[in-house]
Amino acid sequence: MTILEPSLAVPRPTVARAHGRVLIVEDDVLNMKLFTAMVGSLGYDVLQAGDGRAALDLRIRSTRT
């Protein structure tokens, strides 16, 4: 007689990958790394700026390309 063990594997839900670009403005390096990793893991392209001035400059440059 064979005893079958129930599978312990739990199916992982599928998560749709996002598309687009996100600008993260953060002056704390650790937070910037954390937010970038989180948003990037969802599928977004991440742009980073350390302050408001850098964010505006990056936004202006990105609209030209």
C-alpha cells in the first residue's frame, strides 16, 4: 500500500508586471535604495533625484529624449 503525502508547495500568486517610469525624490541614501528596489521590483523603470532641483532638472532632460 502506498501512502501519498499532501504537497507542501504553496502556489505563488502571479503579479502583473508594471510598465512605465517613476521618479523617486529622496535625500536619504538608504531610503532611496529601498524605494528604488521596491518600485523596480514591480517592473517600473526608476529615475532617482536627491532633491527637488535635481528632480526638476531630470524631468526637463527626460522630456527632451
